[in-house]
Amino acid sequence: MKALIVDDESLARRELRRLLTVFASVQVVGEAGNIDEARAAIEALSPDVVFLDIQMPGGTGFDLLEQLDRTPRIIFTTAYDQYAVKAFDVNALDYLLKPVEPERLVTALRKLQAGADTPPDATARDAPLDQLFIRDGPRCWFVPLREVSLFTSEGNYARLFWGSERPLLGRSLAALEAKLDPQRYFRANRSQVVNLDFIETVEAGEGGRLHVQLRGGPEIEISRRQARLFRARAAVS
């Protein structure tokens, strides 16, 4: 299991590396002292887990996560316990308060190993995205994209329909669509991409259009051009 340590304090990085040496299954493949170094290291080393400090000069751990398409598992490490609730809101693997206690580190690594059968795909760079880190105002999440029923365009941003949440992603719908799984997501019209798994009913509309009702969501109109593609796809499947 490859681990990356991200912390602006060299002593904190050294101590965590020392604590991790007793775990034969964990290989520390690198360190980073700021978010720019961390982003480069994640892209180059494809770690399975990142021990991520939250408060760092030049940007927080949350800033780093916003810049990544593919996020490895995250264990937050910080001296500021007021970030604990926020860290767990983004469903991080765990949260360690510095100085890190060996017993808490053991607990965090047990959680990591318990989920090792279904790790985020941080190494297959050409594979479709399966999750995104999103920060919308004071709230932030790791969003499993299979649970998103609809993506809508709002200028240079994309709105996600994820259960009862409607977070806004800081990238365009076109840029996001290029990274989605084309077997699961379908461009319904110029401003909406729908998750096919959430379609409940399909009805014919005027002018060759289609009306799609999403499970637990709104009704979507598929444009005439896209309706032809949708019908051809349905016929093939």
C-alpha cells in the first residue's frame, strides 16, 4: 500500500513516517510540503492513501482536493480540531489530530485496509471518473458519481443533483462530460447530462423529442437530435 505524506512541517512528516515504519503493508513513497508539491506527487506516484494536513501555507488540503480529478483515499492530519467536523463531512477515511497517537493511527489503517477491496481508481488515468471532491461555499464532499442523477450547466459551472444535495462544481459541463462514463451518462440536451440508471419512464414528446422522468428527480426533455441517439442506443441494448 503506497502512502504519501503531505504536511508543511518537516518534523511532522518525519514523525509520521517513523510511526508508519512498523506497518509492513505501508510503503511511504513520498512527501510534500505544500499543495503544489502534493499535486505533482499524487500525479507522479499514484499513492493509495494520502496523509493530508489541512492548514498549510499557500493553500489548504481542501484546496488540493479541488484540483484533483482522481483522489486517493484521504486521512486528514491536523493540529486544529475545529476542522474535524468538516473533514468528516467530506467522508474522509479518517481524521488524526497532531501529534498523531500510535493507537489512532492503527485505527485509521484498519479502516483503510477494510476498504482495500474497493479503492478509488487513482491509477487508471484514462478510466472514467468515479468520484469528485466538491466544495460549494462552506460545505464540501467526496461525491460518488454513480449516485448523481443529473448534471446541469450553469455558465462555466456544473450543478450536480445528488440525493437532496445540489452542489456546484467549478468546471463546465462539457469538461466534466468528457471524463464521465459514456455507458452510464447521456447528454440529453445542451444543458443537461442524465444518469441512465435513474431513468424511470420515457415518453414521446412533440417534434421527435422525448420526456424522461428521473427517479427522485425532475422530468428531463431529450432534444430531437439526442432523442435519435437515445432510441438507437436503446435498440442496441
